[in-house]
Amino acid sequence: MKKFALASLAIAAAFVFAQAASAQSVYNFTFTGVTSGPYVGDTASGSLTVNGGDLIEGLTGTYDSVDYGSSAMVLDAVGSFGSNDNLFNPTGSPSYFDTSGLSFKAGGNDYNLFYINGTFVESSLNGNGYYTNPQTPVDFSATHVPDGGTTLTLLGLAIAGLAGLRRKLSV
């Protein structure tokens, strides 16, 4: 019994440490409310993958433009839209982004989503490098997608504990 308990504990610990080592977090996001300029009514939604710190390493989603239709969003490299840093503050306090913001491509345009003076703002450049939507206010929200690995580890430990308790009580 002791060997089984030790083996179970070792497996659970290895799993927990492996989960902590990857330390990536996923956030579902939406932004809406482009209220002025040529992109009135544009919306976007998708998922951000953030590394163990605060750097956004992945972006999947769709940008829906009233003028250009729906297109996939692709993460821009750091520094590719002005001084964008693609940093994400998961607490959202005071904001999810700083003044440098998150940059992405969609439908042939480059977009930068950032936070300045208490407002989420979107700017865009067309394929020729001209600003087509400078500093338009938007509403942004993000929610953390729970990690299923931790829950499964705890469930496994609970089942192993119940099995050990049952065996102890039957003796």
C-alpha cells in the first residue's frame, strides 16, 4: 500500500510541476464599439496565449469589419507597429494593455490595441502604411480560460485517497 501511495504521489507531483513549467495562460477576449472613423461597428473576438510572464505569444480570432468583412487575426511581432510590446496584464488593473499595446494583422491592415488616458483605443494602418483609423475608442474585455490539468490532478489524488481509505477500512 505504501508503494502505491508513494508512486501515486510521485506521479501527481510530476504532473503538477510539468503544468507549472509550461505556465502558459489562455484568455478569451472581445472588443467592440468602434464608434468613429471608417470602421464604425467593427468587432473582434478570439483567444490570447500569454507566456509565464506577460508576453502575448499567440493570437487566434476573427476581426469583423463593416467595410472589409471578416478575416483572421495574426499576431504582429514586437515593435512592428510603432513601439508595440504585446504585453498583457491579466489582472486588468488598471488595464490589460499599456500605451504600447497589442498589434495584429487582419484583412490586409495592421491594428494596434492599447490603453491610454483611461480608454482602450484602436489604431490601424492600411497596406500602404497610412493611418486609416487613428486612436478610436473601443470596449475590451478578457476572461481567463481555466487550466484543466490542475483539476484533473486533484481529482486523481482524491480518487487515489479514497481507494487507499477503502482498502484501509476493509482490513
